[in-house]
Amino acid sequence: MSEHGNSGTPEEIGCLESIETLYAYLDGEIRDPADIAKIEHHLGHCRSCFSRAELERRLAVRLRAAGSQQAPDSLQERLKDLLRRL
């Protein structure tokens, strides 16, 4: 992925490429500034992809928060019982 000429404007990407790289982008796995710029440029111009990115970002935040909480004792006991039966 490279930038166009001397304009400094990121190369255009489509929705398919944006969605295919969305999780890596949101997880901070994309390191190349040119690739980041392309995704951010697309998200800045495509309402559909921006909405998807926001949904995924907010979901990840909620999942991380929920993952730090301990399940109630009653649920833990039910799960242990279920596992013993397997």
C-alpha cells in the first residue's frame, strides 16, 4: 500500500478492504502509517464503514470491561456442575 504521488493524500481503498482490515486496525496491529492513513481516510468519508468501526470499537470496550468482572458464585457452580456431567 503506497500513497499517491506528492499530494500527501492517502490512496483510496474500498469498503471491502476497509472491512477486511478493520479488526487489525482497531486492535492496533497495523503499524504502517500509510496503511493507517488509508483506513482512516476511508472511515472519514464512508458513513457505513465508520458506523461499523464505531460499533466494533464500542463492543470491544464493553467486552474488555465485562471480562474484568467475576461471574456470580451461582453461575460458577452451575458451570462446574455442567462440566462434571460431561
